[in-house]
Amino acid sequence: MHQIRRFALAFAVLAVALIGAACDGSSDETTTTIADPSGVVFGRGTIPETVPDSFPVPDEAKVGATLIDANRGLTEMILTYPANIGAVVDYYEENLPARGYEVTASDGTGAEWLMEFNGDGIDGVLRVKTGGPGIAAATVQLTEI
């Protein structure tokens, strides 16, 4: 029952954060952070502090919603790129190893790609999907090891 309440509270906080972010009229460059008592922090607009400095993010990428779950050692962020999915995959296949990460799996199609990697104290998953012509969006999930 306690976990159901925590989940409901986290869901309510996320809903308020998303509604507030959608209605505040601010640009994508604005940072929003909302924490709840369970150790979960929701944000928007900036790379979370728990993402290692070595993790590559191209300058052109826009940071959307973010989540830090300190209790599980989990960080998630949504990135949008002004590029097609192939260019995003090529970027990470080149830049992850160049920064000390090992790509352990990389497979997909022109519409969706899944990449798994590890390094710098994390296990990572990158899910890239096409967002239309010349646009790709990725969900990055990093788990402390």
C-alpha cells in the first residue's frame, strides 16, 4: 500500500510538472525542477547533474523532460535533435567509445534504434525514434553501477 501511495504521489508531481511546463509560456531553455519526498526529482531544460561530464550530448540537442531517482541510482532525460535518426546513431556510435564508453548493443531501423552501453560508472540505454523529417528524439536512461 505504501508503494502505491509513493507511485501516486510521484505520478501527481509529474502531471503537475508537465502541465505547468506546458502552460508557463517559457522557452525550452528554461529549467524546471520539482522534487518529491521519495527522492525523485523531475526537471526540464538542462542536463541533470547526475549525468557524467563524459557523456556526449551534441550542442544542437534540446533537453526535454528529465528524471533523477536517487534511491535507484537512475537518471533519465529526453533529448530532441535537429537530425535524422541515422545521424544521431552515428554520433553516439562514434562519441561514446571516444569518451570511454563501451557500446554493448546497437540495432534498429530507420524509424527506431536501441543502443546499450556502459562506462564511467553507469549502464546506459539510448532509445532513438524518428520525430519526422530531420528530427529525432531519444530517451537516455543511465543507471549507476
